[in-house]
Amino acid sequence: MCLAVPGMILDTEERGGSRTARVQFGGLIKQAYLDFVPEASVGDYVLVHVGFALSKIDPEEARRTLESLESLGLLESELGAIGDPGS
């Protein structure tokens, strides 16, 4: 199963004609494309699925979801499915 995982945008950059960000998921940081959420900026929480941020999410909802994924032992496996753009 592959879920969308919430994370906080740490910074953004243009890469190969696309907007990308370093996104923090709990203690892990991954790259994600922001092309589907052009309004997202540093400090916002986004739902990321297979390396693409799909939508913005409320910070409290993001925290609850991350805690649930961690308690179920699913966070790291889901983040492995996210991948890193350009790697």
C-alpha cells in the first residue's frame, strides 16, 4: 500500500523546470515536486505521494497523521515509496 504522507516544506528551488522542495516528515527529509501546489511555501504542510506534493494540509492534521503512521510502524516504509526527485 502506498499512502500520501504529510510533511513540512523546509525550502524550495527550481530544478529542471519544476519547483521542488525539501520536505520534513518527522525526523526524515525528502525531496518532493511542488508543481501541483504552486501556492505552497516554506513552513506549509503538504501531502506527498510518490514524490509529488498533492495538496496543502492543516498543521494539526499533519501532526496527527505522522504520529499515527509512526505508531503503526508505517512511516519509513511509506517514505521509501515517496522517492526523491532527480535521484
